[in-house]
Amino acid sequence: MSKSAVLGMPKLPIEAIRLLEKKFIVHLMPAHESKKIPDEWTPHIRAIATPGRDPGIGKLDSIVFNQLPHLEIISSFSSGLDGIDVDAAMNRGIAVGHAPDVLAEPVADIALGLAIDLARGITKGNHYVKQGLWSKQGPTPLAISLSGKVAGIVGLGRIGKALADRLRACGLTVCYTGRKQQPHISLEYFQSLIELASKSDFLFCCCPATTQTNNIINSDVLNALGPTGFLVNVARGSVVNEEDLISALQTGAILGAGLDVCNNEPHPDQRFLNLTNLLILPHLGASTVEARNSMFEVMFDNLERHFSGQAIRFPFCKS
């Protein structure tokens, strides 16, 4: 049986490319803004393999799809699909697969870690000791306990549920908001994001990046969270209005924030770097050996299943 041809996006890690080459002919797309695919490849390509969030050529859209008359499937190793025009793909009958299950646990770990650090001052304490201030100035100010606090989760998907388990184990009361109340979930549901924020000590962003969630965390939400509240974002930078967040942190409208994601990665707004009440990480959510290997395997497995006539493991479906 001849191997199917797969178009690999420029930002595929070498480990993912090597895995794909075991079963497929891989044409690695050069990184450029024109999205021009070499003419000699286009008649043969039946699949695209992509990181999902940032393919390396801009968003995968009709400019790309129009060049590939035999494209059948796009397989992403990411959970988020904001680097793919999913509507354009599905309108053409192109299957879209992603890897939602394997990211939930490590991303939830980072969210919890940011919350603990914000409340207890772990990073600040580390710097305090290394700068020789402990012996000179004595103990640091008292921190804040997590136990007994209220955590609001924006988006109770796989990551949100994994985070809820961790938060409850730490003694927090957990509530949530989303597009609709979920059946068989015992957590309190708020239809209003503003109301959720007003009830929360910690507000966690775990929702997908969509047009509906763009900048949903704005000054109104942050003011409702209040001067004793913390914001944690492990979703996408686009869900937070960064101008409003910077203002809230500068003025004390909220107590602090922890970001694993931001707009314009890896070039965060320089004003973030001078905020002492902000923790910012270089998008570490899924950056574990175990998670990354599982992500690559899902991307590979979805392609293998598709070309063998089986249903893919994680198809994207409009709800």
C-alpha cells in the first residue's frame, strides 16, 4: 500500500515529524506569510499535520485549502484549534482532529500552581531569600490561605473539571460558568460571568478561544473580582483584555494575576514585566515529556485511523 502524503506545518517539532515519517510521506511546509505550497506537492497531499495554535504560516484557512484538492483531514496535536479555520474546513468536508484529553491534567497542574504561588508568595519568597533579604529584613509579610476560599472557573471542559478536582482537594469551594449548565455536575453554576467573578476569590480562565470568548475578561469582570481577588489564565491570551488587566493590576482593582498565556506570544506586553503582582509563564501548560508524547501520538493515530477507514479518536464537532 502506498503511503499517503501529509503536509507538515513549519512549527511541528522534530519528534512529531519523525513519528509521522514512520507511516506517511511528509512534506514540510516552509515558513512564509504567502501560504504558497509548492506546486509539485499539491496534487498528492491528503492531510495536514499541525500544532494547532500556531502552525508557523498563520491560520490554516481557505488560502491553504484551495491549493489542496485532495485534502481530507487536518490533524492537530493541540487541544485548541484557534490556528485553524474550522468552519472553512468542515464546510469542505475536511475532517478536523485534535488532542483534547491529554492536556487536561498538566494544564490543570499549572493553573493550581499559579494559584498557590499567588496566594502563598512562593516565587517572591524564593527571590527574597536569594537576594539576602531574609537575614537582613526578617520574615516576609503573611500570605493568604487557599482553604476556605471560592474558586470560579470560566469554562468547565476537560481542563476545568481536572482543575476543579484539584481545587476541592485544597479546600476551596468551586463554582463555574459556561455556555450552559452541565447536567450531573454538582458545582454551583452562574449564568453571569460578572456574578461568578463577584463571588470568587480566584477566577480561572479555562475556556476555548473563540469569537464569543474574545476579551470576555474585561474591566467589568475584574472590578467584580475585586481588590482581594486573583485572576489565573491558562486558556488563551485572547480571552483577557490585557489593557484592562494591566490597569487593574496597576491600580489594585485586583490583588494579583497569574498568566500561562498572553497575546502576541512569545512577546508579551512589556508592561507585564514590571508588575510585582503578576506571575507570567512561557506557556508551560502542556510542556511535559509525557503530555507532549501523548499529543504527538494522538495526531499520528488520528491520521492512521482516517486512512485505514476508521473513525478518528478525537474529531472536532460543532456543538
